[in-house]
Amino acid sequence: QKEVEQDPGPLSVPEGAIVSLNCTYSNSAFQYFMWYRQYSRKGPELLMYTYSSGNKEDGRFTAQVDKSSKYISLFIRDSQPSDSATYLCAFYYSSASKIIFGSGTRLSIRP
Amino acid sequence: DARVTQTPRHKVTEMGQEVTMRCQPILGHNTVFWYRQTMMQGLELLAYFRNRAPLDDSGMPKDRFSAEMPDATLATLKIQPSEPRDSAVYFCASGLTSRGGGNQPQHFGDGTRLSIL
């Protein structure tokens, strides 16, 4: 079983829709949960960062962590064409120092 | 806005040639990471440094790849000799690790797009 599973997509939704992106993980030692956004020909940029179960909201973005199910989600409300990118979930625990990335989900928002 | 800077942005060369990629981490960051990204494998960690000391390079083919940090403002990744299968985008990222071991998230550069013919 892979340590992190993420559906690669592509996912195409109309502008204004709510988008749900998900990852599952198997390592219960993970303490920190992140979402990165990567535009074409750019490096990944940190979008959301949390270390606890529950929801964290930032503008149109909500990160959700369910440690009991080993499942994290990123919700995008009122999606815009500018949200079209690849979204990578990422995990780490402090003693490991290195981040484990999902393979990324390619998202396209249709105008 | 502080950024990780990578050079060159693009590199095309023939197999067998030496390739050197450079990275300037964000000032004050003490941890530097090198990643390779391909469609098939996604983001793979090649090596990382903390306070300029190599901590883990297990993801790197040792026979042809080498990573160094000559000083706190420069990290290099070299491939010698290069092969077509090395074609990928190479990213550098930097972060801050506290003395207690707590990590701040990594910040990425825009990568070097490498093509080996």
C-alpha cells in the first residue's frame, strides 16, 4: 500500500462550482497536513497547512483533516478559472524532516 | 516577497555532458531540499541539507548525481554523466527547522527544466 494516495484526475468543473480534492494516507505518524498548488511551469506553492483534525478555512479554501479515517480534503468554493492547477497533498512528521507528497490532482475550471 | 531562486530555468544538452543546477534558498532558511518531478513518478526527494550538512541523499543515484552546499546561500545539484532518463524538472525548496526539530513548510523555486538528448 502506498503511503499516500491521490486521484490524479483530471477533474474538470464549471466556474462557480464547489471542488473537493482528497487524499488518503496510511502512516499514522503524520502530524502535519498540507496542500500545495502548482501552476504549469511553476514550483508548488503552499496553500493550506494544518496539524489538527477538523476544518481550517482561508477565504474560498477549506482544508479538512480526519485523522481517524486517515483522510484529508481540500474544498474550493466559488471556483474560478484561476484555480486551474495541479493540487498536491503533502504530509510530514517532525522526526522525519522530509515531506511526503501525493502525486497531484489536475484541476480545470471551465469559464 | 522572499523566493527560492533556481538557475538555469531551462537546460538542453546531449547525453554524457555534465549538468549543474543552482539554487539560492530563502535568506534565513536552514534546510534545503532537491526534488525531481516527472509525469510518471511525481515529486521525488533526491537529497536534503540542514545547516549545510547533507542529511539524506538516499533518493539520488550516487554514481552520477552529487549535491553540495558550498555556502548558506548556494546549493548545487550536478549530474555527470547525464542520461536521457534524467530529463525532468528539478526543484529546489527551502525551509526553516527549529532547534527543537519543528519544521516550517517548504517553499519551492520554479525549477530547472532539464532535457537530455
